[in-house]
Amino acid sequence: MKTQCRLDLYYPTQTKNFTTVVWFHGGGLKAGKRVIPKALREQGIAIVAASYRLHPQVKSPAYIEDAAAAVAWTFQNIASFGGSPQRIFISGHSAGGYLTSMIGLDKRWLNVHQLDANQIAGLIPFSGHAITHFTVRKERGIDDKQPIIDEMAPLYHVRDDAPPMLLITGDRDLELLGRYEENAYLWRMMQVVGHPDTELRELDGYNHGKMAAPAHELLLQFLNRTKPKPQ
């Protein structure tokens, strides 16, 4: 576990007040390791690649607690490296996308660190669960094909004042079971509650694993068009 609760920081040394992306790896909350995506390097931004404890060594909500601690570290420390605390975005693929949405929509995880989730500049989950994660359901003895929406589901926490959000999935016919539809439901419910800035993008022809590469370009576009947080 000592090797899991760590992060790597990649940042530009010739730029000040740069944007930072906190990136969470995938792996179903039970596998994977932190990585700095190649497509995000040399883009004038910083990347905080964070790892977290995994099932079965721990159970929910330890994954979210660890991810929130990584985000809190970034808010508390990025200025000392030259970054802007008003330009911190959260992203990740698959399980990392789930963690992204949970931290950004459910305020309690960052509240522990005396931070308001609304301080996040934007959320960009790549093909993340919008319902309760299948590993969390497994821990409860619930079949992975039984959809659940409770306090451990991003959908449970839709709100009109959340940070700007870009939902990206692969092709609905190639994705993991229901993944596009979950995100489409989350997008729809954010519209219903009056959230002003939630987008949904489906990458035709790309499956769950392959969608991450083209999604990075959409992430970079989202960073460029999202205005800085007020000081």
C-alpha cells in the first residue's frame, strides 16, 4: 500500500500559473498503476499522476479517500511549483473517471481537507461509471449486471453548481456494458438540474480501452476553452 498512495508530478519549468490535470488510472479499482499520459506531455501543463489503494486490500470508500487526498495535495502545493490553484482539473480513465466524478460531484470527500469541490476548474472523466461502481457492488455481494444508484454513484450527486464537466465515452456498441448510456443519463440529469456546462462526447469506432488516446485531444480542447476560476 505504501507504493500505491503516491503521486508523480510532471510540470513545465519555463511557465508560471500553468494549468494542472490530476490524472487517475483505470483498472476497475482493483488493478492498474499511475502513469503520466504521453499525449499530455509537452503541452505547457502539469500532470499529477496519482495512485490509490486497490481492492481487495481495501474496500470502498478507501479508493475515493485516497484520490481526494491527491487532489488536496495538488491544491495545497501546486503554487510552489509555479502552477495556478485556480486551474486544477481532474481526469482519469475508467475507474479513474469514476473517481473524477465522485470527487467533483460529492463534496464530502474534499470537505475532509477543508476544500470545496467547486474550486476544481473542471472534470473530464473518460468512460467512467455514472452508477455505483461494479467493484463497489461486488463488495456488497451485488451482481455486476445489477445497476445501483446510491451515494456511491456520481448520478446520485448531480447539482447545478458543480464544476464544468466533459463526459467522454467510446462507441456505445463497443463500450463496456451500459457505459455510454450511464454517461448519457448523467449528462441529461445535469441538464435537468440546470448545470450550465456539461458536455457529452461519444467516440465512434473506439472501444473502452482504445478511447483514451483520442479523448486526450478533447481534454486539451476543454482546458483551453474553460475560463479560469475567479480569484
